[in-house]
Amino acid sequence: MLKNAFAYVTRKGLKSLVILLVILTMSALSLISLSIKEATDKASTKTFSNITNSFSMEINRRVNPGTPRGGGNIKGQDIKKIANSENIESYVKRINSVADLDGYDIIETAETAANQSPERAKNFKRAVMLTGVNDSSKETKFVSGAYKLVEGKHLAAQDKNKVLIHKDLAKKNNLKVGDKIKLKSNLFDADNEKGANEKVEVEIKGLFDGHNKGGVTAAQELYENTLVTDIHTAAKVYGNTEDTATYQDATFSVKGNKNLDQVIKDLGKLDINWQEYSLIKSSSNYPALQQSISGVYSIANQLFVGSLLFAGIIVSLLLFLWINARKREIAVLLSLGISKGQILAQFAVELAFVTIPAFIGSYFLASYAGKHIGNNILQSVTGNIAKQIAKQSASTGLGGGAEADGFNKTLSSLDMAINPNMLVWVVIFMTIVLAISLYIASSGILKKNPKDLLSDAE
């Protein structure tokens, strides 16, 4: 049987080659689809590792407009009530404020300079945005990847009068880690409701990098003009202390053995005016990221199922033509007493001689082309999401700062790899498809008797 099968496959070289190429291509695409799904799993796990078991406390903008500038106005005592819950492992709280760099220049672009009035240019000439936080490594913009620490150390809870600044702002003003600068209250900032006129000397503890993904209208929206400070500094420029300050938001990490949904539900019993606030799962703050993950997953699934179906249809058609041309041979074999099962087994062996090299070749083809195809799919998905975001931003007039860029973060790359386990699964699924194809292609002919087959062959 093996000898006859090999002889037939080599004698009908062109037909065998066509079937081999179809199986090779479809198997490679199936392998690539599995690799894309695995790479997406790894990327999403890595990205969400710090936020899967956490939630944010934010203002409920339907009833709470926030500060005059539209920022958060969460009370520090309400944050403490949640932080003291037995189910909370750690928390990060943030204050957003505005201050002037005393004696130093901010970074301007042609776009930001053109979009400001002479009055604003005068009042906010040196104004920078401050993000006060008790642990900068867990601050939203660092978690999302919008900011990346490139020198020095992150801010910790015990830090006071410390700051992280953008490396380009440091370069512009010839500053380095360890230098001290002064921050002054900005009297024209709408959120400086007390009219505070404070001056705080701070030490540069680290430098970070990162750049805006979209256009901005004001210099203060540039990453370069944001300073990450300790809580004390961000509160003092508004004439507040850590206890009297109002907070933009707070993020709480739940202990590992606790159910996030249940913890959020239980916190609703605390003596807090919940009409003013909302508790939101941290993962919900990255809708574009979730959309890019689900988009890539969807295409990978379509690619896997499509490759199996296409292989089944094309191979069925080719096998039907292949077997249909062998009616006389089948009639002779049946006349000699060869059973239909043996003839079908002969066809299966012939198909195996073609498919085994195809499966082996698909592994190398997928390894060669997988990364290129995977990242093209990712670029297509994220490109469509970016267009949707740009369209929505244009219609709503949203700004282009780091907060918005973090909110709109998507997957940036896929670490593609083809492993032997994937090949095993592809071989199993493809073998099932090919077996069904062979049965469909041969069943009609094998049901006939030798006389009918000879008549059809003439």
C-alpha cells in the first residue's frame, strides 16, 4: 500500500504539489492565528497586571461638576475611609494643581503659541501642571505607559518636596537629578480658589520621558510641562495640606484573595456621600486597550476558522477531481476483491504523503511570516481605533494631554512565537478537516459498483 501510494503521488506530481501548497498555506495561517492569540494573551496580561484587581474612586460628573476647572474634588477623609477597609491592600491618591516655574521656562510649540491670547500668554507664561501622588510608580500615566521613568527614582509616600520632571524640560533649563527648583502658586488659576501665594522649593528626584500622541491646544497639555510631585507639594501651592486638599481621584488595590466586585459592593455601605462619587474598575479606564485586544482576537479567530474551512473546501474539490479521474482504477481494484475500506485507506495514505511535508513546511513558513502578519493585523486594528478616537475627539473637543492618551492607549506590539504545541493542535484540526474532505470526495464514487464506474470512465 505504501509503495503504491508513494508511486501515485510522485507520478501525479503537479496535482500533489497543488494540494500540498494549499495545506501548507492554510496550516501556516492556522499556526499564525494561534500565535497571534497567544501573543495577545501575553500582552494583555502584562498590560493589565497592575490593574486587574483594583478600582478607582472618581467624581460622579452627572451630579458633581468638580472644581472650577473641572478637576476632581474628592475629600481626603472619604479616601481614608476606603483605605482603612480590611479588604484594601494599598492605594494611590492624586492631586491635580497648577504652579509656575520660578525662574525657568516651559516648553512651547508653534501650535500652542498660536492658540493662546496675549492675556493667557502673560498669565500662564511659566505655568506647569502638577500631579501630586503618594506613589508615582502606580500613577495612572506611568501605569498606562504614557510616561516612563528614565533616570532617578520614583516618588514614595514618605517623600516631601520632591518632584519628577520631563527630561526635555530638564534639558531646556539645564537641570539634572538632585537639583532644586522653586514652584510658585499661580494667582490666575481658576482652581486656586483661596488665592494662595505660596512658594515651594523642591528637589528633582527623577526624570521621565514620553510624548503626546495627538495635537494639543495649550502648552500645559504637553507631557513636557507636567511635573509629578509628592502630595504635600501639590497641595501647598493651593494653600492646603494633605488633609485639607481635594483630590482628583484615588486608586485602590484589593487583596489578592478578595473578589473585586464584592469589595466594591461592600464599600457602598460606608458613610460616604456616594451620590458625588463613582467606583470604577481600573480596567474600565482603558477602553481603547480592551477594544484593541478584542479586535485582534476576533481577527485571529476568523483567520483560524477561515483557514480550516478554506482548506476543507479546496482540498475536497481537488480530491474529488483526483479521485474522479481514477474511476477505472477503482473499478479494477473492486473487481479484484479489494474492499472499499482498503481503497479508502489507500487514498488516505496518499494524502498523508502530501500532508506530512506540508505540516512540517507550515511550521517554518509561519515562523518566518508570523510576526509580519501579526503586527500588520495589530496596526490595522489600532489604526481603525485611532480614527474613531480622533473623530470622537474632534466632535467633543477633548484635549490631548497624558490623561487622554492613557485613556486611549492600545496594544503597541505583539511578541509572536510559533511553538510545537501549536503545530500539534493545527495537525489535529487539519487532519479532521482533511479526513472529512476525503470522505466527502470519495464516498459517492465508492458506493458504485465496478460496472457503473467503468461506464462512467468511458
